[in-house]
Amino acid sequence: MSSQTLYPKSVEVLKHVLSEKNYKDIEKYLHEYNGTADSVKPVAKYITIYWIGRVADRMILRTEGEDDIILSEVGGEAVPTIIFRKLKAVYLRDFMKLVRVQWSRHSESIKESIKNVYGDNYDFLTGCSIAVGIAGEEKGVLHGRCMKCPVDVLMGATSGEAKYNLVSRFVGDAAYALTPSFERRTGNSIDEVTHTTIMLTGGESEEVRRTGGLFSETFVEPGTLFVGKIVLPMISQPELVHVLWLLAHVKRIGARTSIQGTLEVYPVAMVGDLFEVGTAYEVAEKLRGKKNIEEVRRGILDYLNNEAKFVTSSSLVEFTPDVISKLRNINILEQNLMLELWSNAKRYVEGILKYIQAR
Ligand SMILES: [Zn+2]
């Protein structure tokens, strides 16, 4: 089976958005899930995407724990850093939201296409949630992941009940600021109000972390630019369509507990290879001090073309204004596109189950 037969709609959308030539170029680094044990074995296929983040207002990065380094040294200077986990949390939430809408609109046809694996009683809306249980809630009352839906299959999930874990195929580097524009503050909650305001800080228990006295914050100045990288190992055509759609839509991230303020995200370029291409850290080192977004965009393209790319790399696919506008116009609730995403997840799970049995 080929991607043409497994994902005809997704292939059509990718060709339209990226151009026929660009699609052909990255195609061999995309992966088909046909439901066999072999299809889920690791192979070297990576799509790497570079992006620029721009701070739109005064942004606060809060520390959550000891391993949560939010200042990194780049070229001898300490610069604000957004760890990938924080960025991923935003995309996970938005992908979940989108898939919920798809399910609500088309649950009958989705159920029809997945029931031989998930059974008749599978319900995504009640079966899968990323909502965190309220502290103090009894164990077992917490919401769980279904381990079957497109969100879990792409972004990764674990569950005590399933026989398998799902590895995230949405990974990446921390994003580094290009200028050391920050102010750091460590404080103590002084009154009843600040003491009970939820602040994610270091601490032994959830209770202490969420309401705790001591906290540390880093303020990042408006206009500060960040450079980041997303890596999609063994990604399939329908998954790529959805990730690109999310990247073109989730432009502002913020108003979360750990990132307050607004970060606008601009995808710059995408490249396929047998390896991840380059590192966000290296780009940040090269473009240190830059404050002009257009200059940074060109700098990333130069870095990829002249230094980071391998002989095996695809050509660079730029997110031009034309590509971005086509991405925004994808009808992401279109039934065939959505069925391809769901049946892909189903075949992925089928492959995992066969793989476990075969061992
Ligand atoms: Zn799920």
C-alpha cells in the first residue's frame, strides 16, 4: 500500500499547500502506517521545522522545579529559554481541542472506520482527556488518556491500563532568546491573596508547589525574539497536515500558569532527513543580538542551507506568506481528511499490538 492509497486526501492537501515539487522532496521522510508490526518499528525519517517566537507583551516565565532551567548560556550570556515541554503542552491542548470538534461533528463515520479495533463502545469525548485532576482528588478519579486517538498516537501518552506506551512523535529543542532581555525576581508571598494564588514553584508536594511562598520569575521584554525547533519523527501525511495547520493557527501562546504573556509563533522552514537537522542552540548562537524578525528569518535559512543540511536532506521548504495563507485555509473539519487521521491512528495501534504479540 502506498500513501496515495492510504492518505489520498492528505497527499492532495500537502501538494496544494507546499507545491507538488516540495511535497515530492519531503515525501520519502514521511511514514506510512499500514497496520503491520513492521510499520511501527523505528526507522530514520525526520521532519525538522524551525520557528521564530516574538514576545508581544511583557512575558513571565515561571520556574516549576529544579530541573526547569529557564536561563541558558548562549555565547557567554544568560538568555531566557522556553523548554520544549511548555511549548508542547500548548500544542497538545490545541490538538485535543481540534480533534474533539472533529469527533463531535463526525463521530458516526469515525466510529464506523475504527470499531473493529476499538470496539463499539469507544467514545473519545468521555474516554480521553488531558485535564489534570484537582489536587486532593482521589486516585482513579483523575481523567486519563485513551491510548488510541490521534492525539495520543502523535503526541505520546502512558496509561496504567494499556499494555503499551505511546512515544511522542512531536519533539524538539528548547527555544532560546536572541537577546538577554530579562529581569529576574525571587519573592515571597506576602499576604493571604498571593499565598493562595496558584504559583508553580519548586516544592516537595503539589500543595506546596501550587500555593507556595517562595517563587522565582523571569520577565522577558516585549519584542524579544526566540528561535526554536520542532522535530517530527516518522510522521504520516495526515499528521503532518494537522501539525502544520496547528502551527499556522496557534500563533499566540500564553496566559498559562507557566508562561504568562504572549508569544507569537512564526514557522520559518521545514526540512526532511534521516536525522534531525541542526540545533536551535546553534542558530541562537549565530543570530545572537538580532532584533529584526526578517533578519532572523534569513539567518535561519542561511544556517540551514549552508551549514546544517546534510547531503541526504530534502530541499528546504519555506513557510512563505503564500504557504501560510494556504495552511490557514485548509478545511480541517473536512470528513475525508479527518477519517485519514483517525484510521491512521487506528492502524498505528494495530501495528503496536501486533508488534507486542510478535515478541
Ligand atoms: Zn486519546
